[in-house]
Amino acid sequence: MKKFISLALMLWTAMTAMPQRQTLFDNDWTFTRNGKTINVDLPHDWDIYEGPNSATGATGTGGGWFAGGKGEYRKTFKTPKADVVRLHFEGVYQKAEVFVNGKKAGQHAYGYTPFTIDITPYMNKNSNLNEVVVKVNNSEQPNCRWYSGSGIYRHVWLVTTAKRHIDEQSVYVTTPDIHTVNIKAEVVMEDGSRKPIEKTIHVENPHLWSPNDPYLYHTTIEVEGDVLPVTYGIRTFSFDAEKGFMLNGKPLLINGACLHHDDGILGAMAFDAAEIRKVKLMKEAGFNLVRTSHNPTTRTFLDACDSLGMLVIDEAFDGWRTQKNPYDYSTLIDSCYREDIHAMVQRDRNHPSVISWSIGNEVIERKDIRVVTTARQLKRAILEKDNTRPVTEALCAWDNDWEIYDPHAEVLDVVGYNYMIHKHKSDHQRDPKRVMWQTESYPRDAFKNWALVQEYPYIVGDIVWTGLDYLGESGIGRTYYEGERPGEHYVDGGQPDWHGAYCGDVDITGWRKPISHYREMLWKDEKDLYMAVKEPDGYYGKIHQTAWSVWPTWESWNWPSWEGKPIEVEVYTKAPEVKLYLNDELIGNKKVTANTQFKATFSVPYKAGTLKAVDAEGHITTIATAGQPAALRLTADKTILQHDGQDLAFITVEVVDSKGRVCPDAAIPCEAIVKGQGTLLSFASADLKDREPYTSPRVTTWKGRALLVVRSGKGKGKTQVSIKSSLPTSNITFK
């Protein structure tokens, strides 16, 4: 039996949490690239500002045709009043070298793990001013199979302490039972030696953490005035081939999504507001787990998973010793793997949301028996820092071989299956104790994979590729029309017209595709009702699908020139019966069961008007033909921005008719004007073939929508946003 029971705690590291020892170091840098110098505030990703190039960008089809290259960041700062001064970098892509006052203070190669550099010996003794220079080298291309971004794309912190201080990375919390919390840490002494400390908390009536009730506790640890706040969540979990996944003693079926690290139209810039929004989008889409494919995520992302209620598989690497790209982690693994795994585990081990560590994904050398040794090495590195969670890995096969990987699978506590869960019965016969989850699955197989998890307890969950559209892996998930470049995204030469992946349940503007509503309906007990319309084959051209695509399906009843021709309308529900009306005339009445995959499909001769679906319990949903574009509707996720230069407002731009209905095919050129305290950060549609840079103030709406992101200023006051187009100008104001 594979069983893990643990309690997890989260070291709270928000910007205002540790004023006595940690200060945000993001503002007032100068950035130099290709002989041009500008002023920037972090997070910063120079690729997103330069925009994708059509089939010429150095990162290639995998990286979305962006530039890569080299850049240099420079900043001056006053000498802090502290004995020990360190710089903590949450992420620099990649191969960063750090210089302080002209001397090299340290370096870090892997672009996805945090690192800390003690700059105390390099501080100016005869001057109150110091200069830090960070050189970033992302010129060795291609090095990543998706969009990495380039630069200091995550936060930087200035950490100041006395010589005697608590090492925040040493904080580790476990529990022998749900009533006892043990907090261990180490104190760095004046001479550099370390002294262990421990704090035990008794919890009489624990309020257990879960995705539906993400309850968090707060405490502190203190040594001679050095105080660390600690926020923790109490929960137990176990993996078992007979009982499945148990959380707090109750079975929980895992409906998961893979996520890359980018934030869509922001590129790699990891603003807290964007990372929190990403978790919210996945929560709203019905997922209860995310897999950080294929690298460690941000601290803020995990904080959001803790507070919002989202389980996490925390993944370290994509590949190992045999390359997938010429300059990928295979060039670093022997010298860096232990350092990088320790950085991930020490930072993330106290998050209640994290229930598993993943050591790799679809490694190329899987047929070489030495791969088992590598897997053991990586697992051992994890266990050196945490033994309270299972270790997993995403295994795959691109031919008929599968059973030969049993020795590799035996290293793992939970075995990840990428597109291979159809092998589950024979695998279970060979190894009845093996616990499985499908770590990647095709979006169109939503029902089949849901049914497997329902039926077989040793399959604890399905994790779709992917939850969100993302940059890079250009063209994966696309459908195409006759006459366009055929084939998958990985064909020779790639898909140069694309710079991103369209396989997500949610697009890069945050709009949920119909497949998202269908998947959520499957995993929920509530009898939701949703309706969508399949694009008629031949309307724009003959439709061809690819492996990760679903049929193009829209919330649209606008199909001019198709009058009288059939269009398929899909209704998703767990209600036993659905009726469909067009302009209040009954089209049909259909039974809905698991045998119909909880879908009712109607063939409807097209006529403009209103579709209405009514289920057996009286729930109603409609789709109406929209009229001509009449206005732009702006909807913001907030009305007040924090004046710290770090807050973001996400503004959905919709083209609507005179009755407020979204015009589903409207392509309206727009220009955004931002005045006052805020600044325009990004403006884009979900069209992954649009070459306009995401930081441009211009965009053409796609399917009637676009997304504008405004960054807050550092002073109090208002921010006015105006969108100009051929339609009346639309405005919105933020405090």
C-alpha cells in the first residue's frame, strides 16, 4: 500500500509579511539589451515586449518564435543597516550572474528555481551606495519546449538580518497526528554554525484544510528578536490502490489540469495578481488539482493554492540526461540537479496544497536501464528535504513498448501516465499495489477518463493537457482548414503562423471554452446546464483536427449564409432529459445518461433567433443571434488598485450589439489609452496567430473579445482607461 499522511505548513512571504528582514527589490532598475537602455520595474520579460516573430525567432516553434538573447539589469541601493545582506531571486531565465560593486557575488543556471546570494562581503565600506548588476544569458537556443520568457521575470527581495538569525529555508513542519504540530528550523549563529530549534503546538479541535474548506492557521517562531510568521494548514492524505486518494479520511477524485508557468498575454512576468488570477480561473473551471508542468511554479501561485483550495503536483524538470532540445536541462543536470531539487522542496514543502513531488516528464532515455538510477538519485534528493509526500513522474511511450518500464515505475510512489492510462488493467494485474494517475490526457477524452477514475480506485485522477492556453508549443491543439499547413505542431518546421498552444480548457484571455464547461459538469454532482454550438464543417472551410484539439465549438448562434442547413447543438447536463427550442418552437426532446456521455446533441436547421435548452428540472439556458456591433463593453476584475506599482487590473473587452449580446465573430481594431497613475501592461486577444506584440496598445478583437491589463502606479490617484475603435469610445476608471 502506498500511503502518505502529513500535515503541511506554509511560510508566509507576502510583500508586507516580514518588514524587519525582507524588502521588495523590484523597483528602479535599468535594463540594457542590444545597446539600448531603458528603466524598468520588475517583474520583467523582454521577450514579451519584443513580440513573436514569424518563423525567425531564436526560440523556434517550441518557444513561440520569441527572441531570447542576452540582457543586463543594473540597480543602485543604499547600504542597509544590517549585519547580513542577501539578495533572493525568485526566478531569472536564465543563466544569471550577479555582480555587486564590480565583483562577482554568485550565479545560478536553472531558470525556474529560486536562489539566494549573500552580498555582505561585497558591500561598499567607504560609501553608502552600492550597485548590483545581473547578467542574463538566454541566447543558447532552443533550450525549452515551451515559452520560457527572458530576464528577471519573478520578484527579487533584499533580505537583511543580524548575524544570528533564523534560516527561513530551514523551516519544516510535520505532525505525528492532527493534534500535534512540530515546527523545526535552524538558527545561524555568529560564527556561521547552525543550531536546531523546535516548537510544538497542540491543536485540540483541528479545522482541517481541504479544497472546499482551505482553512489556514497562523503562528510565529522567534529567536532573540528575529521573528518569522508561519501560516499553516492541517490535513491528512493517503494514496492506496484499494481505496484511492483519501483526503482527511474521505475519498476524493482528482480532476486536474497541467499548467505552464506563463501568464498568457503577460508572458513570463509573474505578478502576484496574475498568479492568483490563474489559480482562480482553474478553481472556477472546476479543477481541484494543478500540475506545475514542467518546472517549479512561483511562491505566490502556491500561496494562492493554499488560500483558495487547490491541490498541487510540484514538478521539478521536463527532461533529464538525454536532450529534447540542444541546450535544455541535460546540459545542467549533473552539476545542478541536487541544488535545484533542494531549492524547490525547501521553498514548497510547507504548503498544504502540495500533495506530491514530480521528478520528471517523458524522459527521452526511458529505454536505457540507467534511467532507473537517475530516478533514484532525484527521489533521494527530494527525501533529503521532505519525506511526507509521494514522489511521482510522468511516464509515456511513443511506440509499443510499455511493460519494460516497470523497474522505472517501481521507483515511484504514484505512477504518472501520459496518454497511457489504457494500459491500466494489465498493469494492475502485474502490480496490484500500483497507484496511478493520468498526468496528461487529451482534452477530447474528457468523458472516457472521468469514467475510468469513477470505476477504478487505483486510478486516482485525470490531469488534462492543459487547463490554460499558453505561449510556445506553437499550434498544439489547433484545428485547421483545407489549404492550411497540415499536421501536428511538431511536424518538421513547426507551425510558423502560430506562437502559442490552443489546447487549454480556458483561453489566454480567461474565457472558458465549451470543453471547460463540459468537464466541470462531469466532475460535479450538481445538475448544471450548458449549451454550445459546433461550427459547421465547411462554414469557413473543411475542418481538420489534431491530436490535442476538440471540434471548434462556440457560444454562438450567428451563422449567416447557412440558413436552412443543419448545425449541431450540444447540451451538457446530468439531468435525465433535455428539450431544445428554436424561437420557442420545439426542436426535440432527448434522454441524457452516461450512455450519451451526459450530452444531448440536436441537429438544427439554421435560422436566426434564440436557442433555448430546458432540462427536466426546469433549468434554462439560451443562446441568441447577436445583431450588428454597437458598443464595447468593459468589465474589470476590480475597481481599486493598490498604489505599489505591482497591482494589476484585468479588463475584459467585449463587442456587443444594441441589446448587450456579445457579437461572436466581431473583429474590431481597438486602441487602448491609459492615463493617470496606471500604465498599460498588455492588450491582446486569444488569437494565437496574431503577431502584434502583447504590450502594444492596439489589438483586433477575436470572436468578439480581447483582454487589457493595466499596471498600478506608485502614487495615489485615479487611472482612466479608454478604448477607441470604430464604435463609440468606452471608458473605465480605477481608484
